[in-house]
Amino acid sequence: MKPGHLESTKEACLTALADSEMKAVAEVLARAGHDERAVVNAVQSTARQKYAEAVWEPLLEACVRAGFSEDAIALQRWALLQTIKWFVDRVPSCPVAEAVKDLLLEEYCYVARPGKGFRNVFSLRGNGFRAFCQLAILERFPAGQSHWIVDGFPRSWIAKAPLADVPRLAFFLTVRMKGVRPYFVGHRAPRWPPVVLEREAEKSLCLIAKSMELQPAIRGFMGSSWLNDPALAAISPHLGWIAAQGLDNGALLTTVGPSPDDAGFLSGNDRRRQLYESGEWRPQVGVKLWPRQAMIAWARSRESDLAGV
């Protein structure tokens, strides 16, 4: 971790909490009987259950009654800053790569000094806000273009895989992955531009592998997305590397059913949209499984090409 990074992050968060808007939110919630603990509980609930309406609605109502717009993100920022204040001192002891700790502190600084696109990132019911709730309580970690959480392979997915894949998938989960959890499960970074870059993906995977080395209980890595659809290479050749990544180094790829319409495959590419609307392409959720030792070995082999990771 960079010298002084923890102290500068804490200072940035305290400075943000002293801002007039943040102080106004604190006063409103205090008058309504909501203390810091209630807000931290709301953040923790959202991290684990998406939008936790029962815990957020009273806080939001208090702010709206005081004149804040329901679309304002002042409440979300104040809640995240208060939560970060509770958890930030634990960052140095987290069993993750040192570069990951710095990236985590940078995410905390973004909450303190939000930049471009912050209103979308902190939308109360959005995935970006949930991601920041997870970051705040140290249940999600950034690795550049990708983040990860600790989760597992849902057993219900076995029945959704192609019938021909089921035997090798069951063998792989049992013998190669040595169980269906715990895995590092990859997710897109909410602040990253909507472009997937191969070199940045490799950097992210190397940081994830380095962190995996520090956590012996983690059995491997899993990624699930329409971007892992094996058929995507024929539709969008420039994205074909995504599904192929890791397959020559011990990973397994299968599919577990159709991708939801709102997953993002309809954005930014007219050909994909046309093929989807005509019924010629139905994107699948591709699932990639990468056993612990195989992924760590791959990351070590890439160190010289990805200097500084």
C-alpha cells in the first residue's frame, strides 16, 4: 500500500462529511431519530440483499420531508462515508494484494470527491450503489476493470447447462474446483468505461490471482456473463477473446441459459441488436470456472508481461 494513502483517504472522507450538504443530511437524520448505526446497517443490508427497501425508506422519507430531492444522492454519499469511516482502518490487514488495497482506497476517495457519472453510480436502487455498499464493508474488492466478491456456483445452474456439458461440469466442480464454493466471483467495475480491454482484463485477473494466493480457503475463480457466451466470437469478433481467456490454462467454459434482456448486449452494437431482434442470436450466460492453482500459475507466467501489476 502506498505510504500515506490510508491517512489521506481518511482525511478526504472526514473533509467530505464536514461539507454543508453532508452536515445537513446528518442533522435531518438525527432529528428523525436515525443514528450512524442505523445508516451502517442500511449499507450492510444493501450489500447483501440489493435494495433493502425496509431500511432505506424511512431514511429517504426524512430527507425528502426536509427538502432534499428523492433523486439527490446526498443520503447515499453520507451513508457510504459513515460506513467507510467504520471500516477503513481494516483495509491494511485485508488478505489481498497491496495494489488492491490502494484501488480500494481510491474508490473510497471517489465517494468523498465524486467525479464524472456519480449520480448514476450512486442511484439508490442501482447496481453501482450496491457495489459501493459492498466495497464499504470490505465484501467486494477492486482489481481495475473488474471487481470480485466471495460467492459460489449455484447448484441449480447444473440443470441449466447443456446436457452434453453436465458430466464434465460435475466432474470439474468436484475434482478440479474441489467444491462449489467459496470462489472469487468477478463483476464489472461500476466506474469503468463500458469498454472491455484485453490487457486490462489480464491485469485484473492477475490481481485477483495474487489475492487468491493470500486466502487458502478460496477454491478458484468464477465469471458469468453474456460476454462469456461461446457464440459471441462469431457475432462480435473483437470480443471473442473474453470467452477464450483461460481455457488454455485450466479453465472450463459452459452456459447456463439465456441472458436477461437488460444484461447489456443490446447496447453499443447495431449488429448484435439486429441479430437478437431477428431471432438469429439468443445470447447465453457463459460461466467460466478456473481452479485456484491453475489460475495462480497462469498469473505468475504473465508477471513479466504485465510489469507493475
